[in-house]
Amino acid sequence: MTAKILIIPGDGIGPEIISQAANILDELESSCGLNISCEWGELGGEAYDRTGSPLPESTLKMAKECDAVLFGAAGGSQWDSLPRHLRPETALLRLRRELDLFANLRPAILFPCLATSSTLKDEVVAGLDMMIVRELTGGIYFGEPRGVETLDSGKRRGINTLVYHEDEIARITHVAFEIARKRANRVCSVDKANVLETTELWRQVVSDVAESHYPDVELTHMLVDNAAMQLVREPKQFDVIVTTNMFGDILSDISAMLTGSIGMLPSASLDSSQKGLYEPVHGTAPDIAGQDKANPLAAILSLAMLLRYTLNEGELAMKVEQAVERVIEKGMRTPDIYFTEAQLVGTRQMGQEVRDELRLLLAWSGWKFIW
Ligand code: NAD
């Protein structure tokens, strides 16, 4: 069966990094006959400027019909003053919601040769390998009522609502435990159960699911403030973290810095049938857009996740990850991960180097690297 992939570059550095990931897809098609068909769509500020909508209906339709979406990033200050429903960020939230992508997977792995790029000491981060599983379609980012209202007193009041149904908690818990079973068999559930009733329910449901379905997996609970501290104190204690939408948003950015650069971090957002949206963790980086400075590796590693989680091509995913690691080992560095003895390369050259390594690896079998 031919897998349908929708490619959406987005704004800022999005087109630069996604074209490098698309080149890797080309290589997989030409070197090993990967059976895919690719369509291109638009989402974000540029899409709004061109069509009047940050999420054109044609993009939404293609996204619903495809097996996976490979996305760059959306947003920029020129669109910040638009009404909220027309902003690029809202379009992305809507796409995730429409596709029911409730599980966001963010691996944080430190390639050994990048240990010096982290702001933390080598011994704290070297060998780091953890996965944050973030609930993505519920919680305070979507809860109603929401908004800013003016009271009779003339003072304004802002409202957002933190709400979770037990089914939403249970399904993300299953995702986290299934992943843990393929890793080190440990899940840490992060909440704020000492203050927020919603996360008291979160803790109960996670515990119930763990007890009835995953007695073989170790479960611990941690309050989010402590989790933030532990992530910078002793990050290697974690295997899989499962948490709410907002806590996951914040904790995964902390984990981004553990690995040296946000330009290295991929992510996957999945529904219950392996359909997924794959995108780098970073945004549109307007400060470096159009300068051939962006690191394309997060986008390429997001493609590797697409191969693994939607196409079930684990071997090919490993080859892509291995190609990335070999290029890094050879000392190739975009500016975000550069150090003095390294070879400074731009976005295009970095992408080309990975493609060349991949071609070699596909020609002969190398060692395996597993998320
Ligand atoms: P950002 O991630 O775009 O940039 C933060 C810093 O990281 C910048 O210094 C940038 O140069 C650097 N950086 C990011 N990606 C990089 C890469 N691949 N290579 C090298 N350096 C990289 O975050 P921001 O500046 O807070 O946001 C900029 C815009 O992106 C905003 O409009 C924001 O709303 C949007 N955004 C979009 C997404 C998304 O589409 N998923 C996510 C986050 C932010």
C-alpha cells in the first residue's frame, strides 16, 4: 500500500528545514523503494497572507486523508496582532484537534559527541535518553470557559479552565506505558495533585490504569515543580514522563536545553490509529530565517519518527538516526551546536551530508541506534 504523506513547510525557517527532510524522503524512495506519495500543503502566517486563513480548508482536507503530516513550524511577530482565531498558532492547535492527535511524544536524547553543547555538566547529561509523553488535545489550552471579560466594576478578568475527563487521562497513560515497555520499563507521572483537583483525578486514573494493565512497569508520581527541578538536577533518573498538556509543554522545553539545542529535537503527535503529525519542537526562528543557518536535524529526526510510528519502518528510522549521528560525529555543525574545532556548515550542507551518509548506510548495514 502506498502511504500518503502531507508535507507542510510553514513559516520562517520551516521551508528551509523541511526541504532537507523532504530530500531524505527522496533518498529513501530512490535507494530502497519506500512506497509513498507526497502532497504539499500550507499552514500558518504565510498561508493566511495568501488565502485569508491560517489553515486553508484544502490543507485540512489533505491532512484528514493522509497517513502522516510532516510539518515545519508556524508563526511570526507580523501575525501576532491578528485576532486569535486567525493566528498561526491557533491553526496548528486546530489541526491537532481536528486530527485528534492526543499523544505528543518528545524524545530527549543527547548524542555523546554533543555533550559539550549542553549548558549542564557532561556527567549530568551524557547518555541522557528519555521520552516525554504529553497529553495534547485537552487540559487548560482547550478548556471552556475561556477568554477575557470586563466586569461590572470596569476591571478585566482573564479565564482559562483546566479540565480532564478520565478517558482522556487513561488513553495517554496507555501510550506512555506501551512506550515504557519498549524502553527501560519506568513511567513517572507528573501532576500538581497537591493543589489542583483535576490532577488529583489524573494521578488516580494513571495509578488505576497502571495497576490493572501494566504491573510489570514501574510507576512513580512527581509534582511538576519538583519535576522541573529534577530535570536539571538529575535528568537521567527519568525514562518515560507522562503529563498534562501545559506541564508537558514547559517540561519538554527544559529537556530541549538538556540536549544542547532545540534544533536537534523532533516530536510526534499521534492519534489512536498510528496516524501522526511530525514536527520539530522548535518554532520558526525568525532571527535566523532565510540565512541558511537553521539546524535541519530536528526536522530530519521528526521524519525518522514518522518512519517508525506511522509507516512501521523501524529499520529505516534507525538508518536515518544513524546517518544524523555519523554526520555529527564527523564534526559537522550548524551554528547552534558549533564549537571551535568543528566544521561550520549551513542548513543545506547539513541536509546533504545526512543524505550522503544515509545513502552509504542503505548500501551496507551499520550498527543500530534506538530512541
Ligand atoms: P523558536 O523555537 O522559533 O526560537 C528560539 C531560539 O532557538 C531562537 O534563537 C532560534 O534562532 C533558535 N532556533 C530555533 N530553531 C532552530 C533551529 N532549527 N536551528 C537553530 N536555531 C534554532 O521560538 P520563538 O522565538 O519563541 O518563536 C518564534 C515563532 O515561532 C513565534 O511566532 C512562535 O509562536 C512560533 N512557534 C511555533 C511553533 C510551532 O509551529 N510548533 C513552536 C514554537 C514557537
